[in-house]
Amino acid sequence: MSAAAALLRDHLLHRLSKGETHVLLRPGVFGRAAEPKRPEPKVEAPAAAREVLERPSLPAPTRVSQLTPTGSTNAEKIASLAAMAESWEAARQLGTLRQTMVFSVGDPNAKLMLIGEAPGVEEERQREPFVGPAGQKLTGILKAMGLERSQVYISNICKFRPAMDNQGSGNRAPTEPEMASCLPFVLTEIDVIRPQIIVALGATASKGLGIEGPVGRLRGKFHDFRGTPIMVTYHPSYILREEKMNGGMQAKRQVWEDMLQVMERLSMPISEKQRGFFKAK
């Protein structure tokens, strides 16, 4: 990348972090400053989006400006954030995300916050995070912990379902620009909820929060996220895939060991039966 393109990228990223979504340029300026580079999602993005010039990479969460929600209670503040997200130009102008916004669900005063990657087809249909097969698996994990969905706060690193050609029920992980466009909301949610612990479900969620690396290396211990302990563990969809291939017992046990640490940190009661869940016989 040329020095001019790098400067332009940094300038636009700074403007985006402050909520500015439009920059006026003379005709041809952007074409001269930036070099074409296509995003590399797991599955191909729509044809129109593939012609877009280089997008800025995911900014470090500590450099992203948070938003200012209105309201006196946490519930009112979360509701105001969701209303802002409905027409958030930074996400919509990318052209790679679908129209339906899916924000969050659960207790805005929860001690435990769980963050996934992005809505899927069922989440988009019901406008609620984690309601498809992976969501049902997550609900089962919470029940094993002695918790209901209504007792925790569940969100996603990207608030819109990433688009694909001939999409149907297909899903893909959000790209870095797609995550970056929604990151101000996620950081503000954390600031409003002030959870005692955050659980990042999968590598996409952890990367969006600035924690790099494979889940297998990150899991099993707490990381620090701006003063809040965060546990990185496998996404419930990983358990579903492992179940189809080899029964999934190892994946279940690994996730459960991570959740046991979360329960201990939250001073939740843990029975011997719970400690023995998914152990090899």
C-alpha cells in the first residue's frame, strides 16, 4: 500500500470511530489513493461488494469511540442503542450486510455477558441473537450452569447478518470492516452492562474484541478486556459440528471446563454432578 493510501485509511478510520460516516472527496481522489483489495470472508460476499475498494482493517477496541445512549436505566440505554443501530450508516453503507438489525437479548443488569459473531438466518427472522441450532446449544449450556437466558446478556460482535450471493439459509462470519462498523455499539454495551465476566464465543468474537489467536490456545484462562475478565471459548456451532463428526464429547468438555471457571469466578454454586459433566467414562 502506498503512503498516501495508508494516510487516507487512517484518517477515514479515525472519522468512523467518531461516528462520522460521510466524507466528501473530489472525483478520482479515492481511486488514486487506495489500491484495490477485496475482503476475504469465509464465503464469497455479494458481487457488488466485491468491487468495493480497500476497507480499513479492524481498529483496536481501545481506540474506538463509544456512543452516548439516552435513558436513566440500563434497559433504557440499551433500547436507545438498538434504535441507533437500526439506521447506523457506518454498517449499512458497506453494502455487504443485510438490512435486518439484530441487537441483543437478556438482562441489562446481568453479571455475565456473552458475545457471539453475527446473526444467522433464524436470528434474522426472529430478531434475537442465538435462537437457531447454535442458540439452542447455548441455552443448554446456560441451563447446565443453572441459568436462564433471561439472567444473562447476549450480544454479537456484528449486528447484521453478513450477506452472500444466492444466500438462502447460508451464513458466513463477518469481515473485519463489518465488525469494525458495529464495534462502537459492542463497547458501549459493555460499558452500560458492566458485567463481572464476558464470554467470547468463538474466534470471530474474540478477534473483534482485540484478542488474537486460535480458540484452542486462548481458551482455559481469563484474559483482560479493559479491566473486565474475559473467557474465550468455542462457539456452540463448533460443538454441533463436532457432534456430527465424532460425538463432540471433547469439545463439550472443553467448553464446560471454561464455563466452570466462569461459575467459580462468579461465586456460583457448583455441584459434584456439574463438575463431572462430559467427562470421559
